[in-house]
Amino acid sequence: MCDNMLERIGQERIHKIIKDNLPVGFSIVDSKGTIVDFNKAAEVITGFTKAEVVGMSHFQVFHGTSDKNACPLLKHTLLEHEEVVATESSIMKKNGDYIFISATSFPLVDDEGIFLGGVILFRDITISKKMAREHENILSMFAHDMKNPVMTSGGLISRLLSGKAGKLSEKQQNYLDIVSSNLDKVEKLVSDFLEFSKLDTEECTPKLEPFNIVSVINKVIGIIKLEANHKNVRITFDYPHDFSGIINADSMMMDRLITNLLGNALKYSHQDGNIKIELSSSDKEIIVQITDTGIGIPENKLPYIFDAFFQVNRDVKGSGLGLAIARNIIEAHGGRIWVESTSGVGTTFSFTLPKKRIGSAHERRKNV
């Protein structure tokens, strides 16, 4: 019955019905980037009719150039024969406006494996991107406007606590201590949010310079050594002795990253625990692994550990932005970061950094 129905309708007609009713733009290009098919949704999104674009260069129509590299989606598909899934790009509409699209492209090959061209599926995300950007800007401005009054209030409370405005009673002293402590928390939260916002919106580009990662790890170990001794936590650091420790990185970002990860390892370590830092090196990159014998992270929470404001344990003090900032710092340098953990046993955070500049994830997202 089903086969008979398909035969009566015909495969070509089925394909046409599906293509014309797709809720996303659909386009096929040949191996040179010439458009050979275009559906109704693509016409609505771009303003061009099928008759206007078929036979034209995709690069010329939507990017204003004949350069295949102008369209990273088709660069991957046409030049490297790779699939690209749900990647953001921008194209020019018929009226000259540029819009943002979320697109998936993949190569077309025949039965003998010969490359013929590519398919692009896309949808307009301009409005959602604008709303997201405005939302981020509002939050950033709000946090920025909060910072000055919080710092000013903290300064005034410090003067009161120091007795510069007169002697305080014991009760007044206790109340002001509580207020001062809470203001410190708010100031840290605001500072963390502003830093996260800059990194997340690609406003903060790493200032690359020769950076000795071994020296900085040793420095941070020295800073947290007193607290580690108090908890009787042993810290070890292993690295290849023939490695100079020098990479190209932003020193302030790296200092923040390492302080954050080692601080977390110590915070969540049990009494009499161990923290092990291992650095290894290859021709192209270094890898750093920080392992603790602490409380661990439940398996169901691992996928969200680098999300902004996510906290495994709400009882633990913190902004919930530390690991999100760490992820953005690593990605801004073109590296990778991931976590492995067993609840009740311990956690390992690992990250890579290229020895030479290869283009950050922020830049790759911007160019695509």
C-alpha cells in the first residue's frame, strides 16, 4: 500500500512538496557555488525570488563578492567538503539589509563519492540576536551602575568601622560588620558579572605576550598554601622539565583562570585531601589538568557546570560565574576546557592552550 502510494505520487513530486513546505530556507549550490535551487522560505527570508538567484553565484548575491572564503559555511562545504551544523552567519537581502542566519550546510556527493556541490538550510535569527544583545547590554549597564554606589558605600562603612566618625557601640560594630561583609559579596558578584559580560560578548580580546604558565601556577600555589596547610591538603605540581613554560597568552586572564581553578579545587577538597596539577606539552599545545580528591560533582550536573550562574551546591558562597569566566578565557585563547568527576571521589578540570595563536573560538564564531 505504502509503496503503491509513493509510486503514484512520484519521488520527484514528494521531494518538491517537502522542499516547498520546509519551514526553513533551502538552497543547493554546485561545486563552484552557483545556486541551482531555492525554496519558498528562502525567498521570504532573503527577498530574492528563485528566478532571480538560480544561475547566480551565492557569494556574489549574498556576500557581495566572488571569494568563497567570504562565506565560511560554503568554505567548509565547498572547499573542505565538511558538514557545518547550526552555525551563525550573515547575508545580504535583496534590499541591501544584512541579516543574521542560523545555518546548516553539508556536501553533496554521488554514488562514486565525487563531490557535486552543497546544501544550505537556514533561518533568520536577526530579531532574536538583537533581543539577546539588548538584554545583555541592559544587564551590563545595570551591573556597571551598581558598582560605584556599592564601592562608595563600602568605603563609608570602612570609615565608620575605623572610628573616624566617632566611637561605635558593640552592637553598632556588629551590625556594620555584617553590612560590610554583605557589600563585599555584592561587589564581587558585580565585578564577576562585568568580567563575564565582557568575555561573553567578545568585547575582551586577549593581549597576547610571552607568558610563563609554570611560574604563575607556582605563584598561585604559594598564595593558597596557607589555607591548604590549614586543611592539611597536599598540593603537587608535575611538568616536563624540558618545557620552558612560555606560551603566548594574556597574563591577567591566565592569572584569573588558574587562581579560579586552583581555588575551587581547594574549596571543595576534603580535610587531608590531595590536589594534583599536571602539565604536559605537545608540538601545538599544552594541556593542564587539576585533580582534587574532594566532594565531586553529581553526574546529572556535569553538563551545566560551565553555565553562567550555575552552582552545584547553593550552600557554597560564590557568584556562580567563575567557571563560565574560565571557559570564556580558554575559548578566547583558542583552547578547550572540560571536566570529569565522580561524586564523593573527586574532580579533574582539564584545559588546553595553543602554543601559537590559532584564532580564538570568539573569532571563529564572529567570522562564521
